[in-house]
Amino acid sequence: MDGEAPSTYYYDSLKGRAVLWIHVDDGALTGSSIEVLDYISDEMNKHLQIKWDTTITGLVGLLIEETLEGLKFPQTELIDKLINLMPSRITSSSPFPPHCKLESAASTMLDKEYLKHIGILLYIAQGSRPDIYYAVNYLARFSMGTNNSHWEALEHLIAYMRKTRMLGIQITGLDLCLALRTYVNANWGGEGDRSTPGFLLLHGKNPILWQLKRQATVVTSTAQAKYIALSFSARECLWISNLYQPLLYDPTPTLLSDNKTAIGIATDSMSRKITRHLIHESNLINEYIMKGKI
């Protein structure tokens, strides 16, 4: 078996194809036939003591439910743990208060209780809840120095979790579309005038990756912010695309942006004067498009 990515191993023979993913003492093995799965598990059992489960109920702490359509990832146990830390009947229809802009408090001490809530929320957001990803990451910035305004925003988010306790992403195998599509966006004029680009990557209709990252560079326009977002997203999309190559499936990711100027700069069909002061790393999107990778 060859490993083309950290913790990921591929097997290809007349018996079929298989992928093995391992993380510490947890992992998953999937393949194109029962024969290839039995062969690999038998070979591994010769060298390791492994407890095999024929049905998947969880992975790296995330609950997994098998449905008729595919897999569902409800994180009710973690959400209940979070809710019990802050008992209340109040619910909210949004993860973050509208028009709320927080500032760091004067304190330089870590708020351990605040961090406990944020830690649980981060694990939930990264594993199965892209809808709260921005709110959690925004609140996490203020772990060093919190005040009542930060706790009020955190309570608002937990009220939303209380209302949406049963939500979780669903992965279906019924979608025949195997395209990789990425929705890219960014705000402009955020905290410290720094933009926060983010993206949601879909494999067919299935959400498989979402990220955001506040930039160190201060930009002067929405177009610049969304141009940086395209480069940020492209790197992650190509990493996912490379994971598919050993399976003889090499889709070209499609990035979708709502800013014509950013798209024009990325495709070299528009002047790049407004981006000439940006760091070279932001120009990777142009190279990827030129080489046909995006």
C-alpha cells in the first residue's frame, strides 16, 4: 500500500481498490469489493491487533449514522455537553448577533471557562457544522481578554446550538455528479481592517471541506479581499484533488466567486495594478488557472 498523503494509504490490484485512513488509534478502511477489504484486514491482522467494526458509528470522536441515502453526522452528545455548561431555555435563529463587532478587552489573562466552551464549539464546527464555523473562529480570537460582550455573543451562539441540536452534514452516494465545486467569499474591513476569506468545498452536493482564515495583509478593496480568497481556497482545493489521483479520478476543481474584478485578475483578463502590493503568495491562483489545475 502506498501513502500519497499523511495517514492515507491506497491499494490497487485485481482484487479491487481500497483506501485506508489512520489517525492515532482510529481509522477507516473502504474499498470497491468485499474481497479486497477481507484481504487487507487479514494481512493487517498478521502484524497488528486490530478491532474491526463492520458498521461505522463514529470516527475521531464524531458520531456517524448510516441512512438509506448515505451517512449523517449528528453531534448531539457534544452539543448536549456544551448546552449543559450553560443551562437555559433561550434559543436563537442565527449563530451570531447581527451587526455585532467585538473588541479585545484590556485583560491579558486567559479565560479558561471561555476557552472550554470555544474548544467544544471548534471541534463541532470543524467536524460537522460549517454553519457556525465563522462565529466560532471569530469568538476564539478573544480568548486572551474577555468581557461581558464576548460572553453575550457566546451565549447567543449556544442558544443557536440549542435550537439546531439535531443538525449535521449529510453525505449521500446518490448524487451522480462527482465535480468539485468551491464557493469562495471574503469580508472587507473586518477587525483591524483585515479581511477574512473563507470557502465551502462540495463534492457533488456533499460538503467535504470548509475553512476560513483572517489575513495578515490589509487590503484596500473588496476585489483585493476576494482575490486573496481565491488563492487561499485554490491551495486547499488542489490538496483535495490530489487525494483523488491514486483512485484514477482527477477532477479539476471549479472556484465560484461573486466578484467580477477578482475573477478577472485571477484569469489575467484584467489589470493587476490594484494587487501589485500584495504578497506573491496571493498570486498563486493565476498560476493554477494558467496550468489548468483550477
